[in-house]
Amino acid sequence: MRIDLHTHSDRSDGTLSPREVVLAARAAGLDVVGLTDHDTAEGWDEARATAAEIGITVVPGMEISCAYAGRSVHLLAYFPDPGHEPLQEALRLVLEGRDQRTPRVCAKLRDLGIDIDEVEVARGAGDAVAIGRPHIADALIDLGVVADRGEAFDRFLSPGRPAYVRRYAAPLEEMLGIVQGAGGVPVIAHPWGRAEPSALRVEGLAQLQGLGLAGIEVDHQDHDAEQRAALRGIARELGLVVTGSSDFHGAGKVDHDLGCNTTDPAELERLVALADRVAARRTSPAAP
Ligand code: AMP
Ligand code: MN
Ligand code: MN
Ligand code: MN
């Protein structure tokens, strides 16, 4: 049983449609694939329809842009009801923050002498609901300014680079409650990806667990072997679910092939059991 719980389609910054992600998941030998676009559930229906056709399982999820202790934290929410109003409202604010950022980044790029405009970025983003820096990177590729997304981030778009603009992210503590209210199960994506955020060491994670955090993504390309071992130890100590995934973005990210990291079936079972419990609590608030 091969399970990959974190992938992106072209509804956010992946390059394949939801249907193509599911077909590619089967071709990669996966039995279960989580579709976790940034800040939207837009791809779920298409992914589930394809999965039903070819006999694999889609775990519906999303990767929500959050902020905690002044830093960006990505929260994976599995099985939330996308119609839950507080969740819709929280996602609306995040998507609005994305939309407000794009023209500001383009203006900074124009100050650098690059002839880019937000209308072209939006056109290039096609079916994407969550417009991000990768779409601006794609426009820079089209203009011949950079060779790939990586170069666009390194030269212009990453924090500290000349076209970086901060955007709104949802307060993590609040989002943990909203996700559970929506019947979802929250898991922190790549907690030590890139820089090791000191707030997400054992004490911080224990505190977040008190607010409903269910698990952490341990096996991710942004974590080296040492970090994975340390995170696995923390998860064991706290009783957090451990997940693993590719964070696949199609052609948008190299070295993130489907199935390059996977989740243990027993850990997925724990997530499903938690989702069932949260759902039961939603329908009858008196349940434990
Ligand atoms: P945004 O959603 O606009 O904040 O942009 C963040 C997204 O950009 C992440 O979800 C990654 O998919 C992508 N990203 C971040 N850094 C890089 C990089 N160095 N190369 C390619 N993609 C990147
Ligand atoms: Mn992404
Ligand atoms: Mn992420
Ligand atoms: Mn991701």
C-alpha cells in the first residue's frame, strides 16, 4: 500500500490538472494520493471522479497558509468540509491576500526594468484559484528573464530578494480550531523545511497539539535524514501522527516526484479515525 498525502494541481501552483495528478499517481504505483492545493478545495471533485474511474483513493485536503510566532507555517487540513463557513471565510482572506500581492510584486519587478504585468500572470495561471509566486515565476520564464521557477525565487521572489512582498496568512492557533470545526484533521507540513523554526520544536508542537494539532509531516524533501529522525522522535514522544509525501507540483518543482516519500498505512488509519471522531462530534456535540 503506497500513500502520498501532499500534492498540488493547477488549481494552485502545480502544473497538472487534478485529473492528471490522479492518473500520474496511479502511473507512479500509488494506491492513495492526497490532493492538497494551497488554500482551496477546488480540485477535489475532478480528482475524486478520476480516482473512482481508475480505482485508486483520493484523500481530500488543502495546504493552508498560516502564520505562527511571526513565521509562515503551512497547515495541511485533511477531510475538512469546504462548505463550513468559518473555513470559507478564512480561506477567502488568504486568497484575497494572494490577489493583492501579485500586482505589488509585478510593480517591484517593473521597477527593476522587467516588463511584466499582473494580467499576463493571471492569464498564465489558467485555472488556478490560489495565485502564487510560482505563477509570477512562470511569467518571468515566458519573458525569458529566468530559466526556471527556482531561479525566479533565488533572484527575485524569496524573502530578502528585491521583488519579495509579504502577504496575509491565517493565525495558526485560530486555524487549528477552524479546521476541526470543519470536521478536518490538521497536520503541519514540512515543519522544519528550509530554516528550522525554533517555535516548532517539541514545546511549541506540544502546545499546538493542545489546540488540536494531530500530526506532522516528517518525510519531506526539505528535511534531511537527521531532521527526519529528530521529528520522528518528537512525534513519538507526543503521540503525533507522522506523515510522508512528495509535495508534488508537476513540472513546477524538481526532485518532488510522486511517491518519493510515503505515509505508513497505520498512520493514515489514525488520521481517518480522527476525522471520524471529529465528524461525530460535529453531528452530536455531546459525543466525547
Ligand atoms: P506563495 O504561495 O506565493 O507564497 O509561494 C510559495 C510556493 O512557491 C511554495 O508553495 C512552493 O511551491 C513554491 N516555491 C517556493 N520556493 C521555491 C523555489 N525555490 N523553487 C520553486 N518553487 C518554489
Ligand atoms: Mn506550492
Ligand atoms: Mn508548503
Ligand atoms: Mn505543498
